[in-house]
Amino acid sequence: MYANGGQTVIKRLIVFRYCLPYGGGSGMPCRACREFFMQLDLRNQNMEIMADYDSRETVTLGNLIPNWWGMERYEAQT
């Protein structure tokens, strides 16, 4: 996405796993991936991530990373 087209904003993400992690849901991006998405573009905090495929429940990246440490740096630059 970024390498080929230079796009940095992700609208929706679905993570599938062969075997579900501890509990229900479709799986979530790991903390390193969450951090990468936030550093890629601040607008990604509005990215919808499917938390449970069967119920179609979604959460935003901003909900998964509240009070993100990098926000202060971005706000200081503006």
C-alpha cells in the first residue's frame, strides 16, 4: 500500500487468524502494528478494526491506543 502507492491512511482493517487468540474475536493487530499505523498517519486513529467477525463488532485504532504517546509530539509541531 505505502510502497507502491504512497498511501498512508487506512479506512478499515480485518485481521484473520487460523486459531483465535485467548478468547473470542477475529484477532487484533499486535502492539507494534498499532504503533506503526499511528506513526504512519494520525488519521489512522479513526481506522475501523473488526474485533469480532461473527457479530461484525468493530473498534477504532484510537480506542485501542488511548492517550497515544506520540500525540504530544504531533501537537507540538502544529
